[in-house]
Amino acid sequence: MNKNITKFLGGILSVLMMLALGFTGCSTSTGSRGSIDDEEETPKYTVTFDLNGGTGENFSEKVEENTTVSKPSKDPIKSHFVFTDWYKDREGTAIFNFDEKITADITVYAIYKKDMHTVTFDLNGGSGTAPEEMAEIECGSEIELPATTGFAKENATCLGWATSSDAESGLSGKVTVSGDVTYYLVWTDRTTFDVTFNVDGTTYNTAKVVDGKTVTAPTDPVKEGYKFKEWQLNGTAYNFETAVTSAIELTAAWEAVEEDDDETSNDEKYGDVSIEIEIEE
């Protein structure tokens, strides 16, 4: 009888120990799984800003999934163009919304429009019909100033065109358009001299200057692959504060443009951009 009781109690004790060990194992397993879930990271995606022909290099920024990317603090620059906005495509058909949540890698493109200007003409007291205005002139392009024949003013000689109505020298020939502008015919009753501006062996511009007055430089000429340096007289840089007392010829001097001539950093142009680099071990 005592042996039976002992066996019964031993069996109950064994069952209780197995149950205890089982619960402990489950508890350990659950705690381990929760720790792994807590360590999962939020995915990150790359937003690339393509300058689309603008000055400088493309740049990018990493952002967490379902967050937004900041708009660059400074607009990109493209010579003779005006920046309009950032777009989802290179052709500029779909504008990029900076409130849009990022859910994948994406490239946005800078889109520009041509910088256009208007040139008008004023006879400044002279008789005749003023030339028609020139509209939709691309910034940086050259135009030929209208001929000064056919205009007159009593007891006065026409000097040419100038951007100031009271100028004491005037231009004829080519000028480069860099903004909206009005050219005035300027007149004098005094002795004048011709100042010729020569570009690579061709007359670019001619100015009539009142004796003893200074000549105004024309807009800089344009030459592909080169940057205009200065006007020279007999191989030396001309001082435009010098009084003109005879006819002279000035020649354009150039310097070659280097591709990496732009020393302005992207940080200066577009503000601070945070770039995160992940290294997998």
C-alpha cells in the first residue's frame, strides 16, 4: 500500500516538473522573438537631383520611407535660361510635389525656360520713324543695331545708339542682349571721332565720340569656347576713362574657357544637403 502511494506521488511530481520546464521554454522563445522585431530599421530611399544641363554636378539625399525630401534652398543656374521648377521627368511634363511621401528611389529634374528680352528704340528728339521693337530676343544673343541713316536733328550730328539719352558717344553694329533695354539716338553739334571695335578681324561695332570725351564700351562679344577678356589698343588693355582726341581702333582679347573653371561648390549653390553612406559589414 505504501509503495503504491509513493509511486503515485512520484508521478504527479514528474508531471509538475515537465509542465514547469515547458512554460519556461515558451517564455524564453517569445522574449527572443520580440527582441528581433524591435531591431528592424525603417527602409531608406535615394532622391537624386538632376541639374539637367545646369551649372555644377547632380547631387542626392537619402530619406526614410514615407517621409518627404526638402526642396534645395537655392535654384540651379543655367546660362541664358531661367529655372522654373523641379519635375518628375526630364521633359518637364509632371511637376514634383515636395509634400509627396517617398516610397522608392526617385530622380527629379531641373527644368528651365529661355530667358527672353525686348529691345526698343527712341529717336531722342530726332525726326523720322523709329525702328520697330525687337521682341522675344534670347538672352546672350547678338543683334544688329538699326542703321542711323534716315534720321535728322537740326544743327546736330548723329553719334549712334546708346542706352542713355544724354550719352556723349553712340554705337552702331552688333550688341549682345542681356536684358530688356531701350537704345536712344544721341546727337551733338561738336567735332566727333570714330572708335572702331574689332573682333577677330571683323568690325563688331563703331562709335562716334565727341572730341575730348570718353567712349562707352559696347556689350561684350560672344565666342564659343572662349571668354571675353578686354578691349585692347595696340596690344594693351584700353582705359575707357581716356579722352578720345582722334580716331582709334580697339581689338577684342579672349581667354580659353576651362571646363572646371567654376569654383563655386554645390553647397554654396544649393544649400546644405545631407548624404548618408551605408557600409555593409
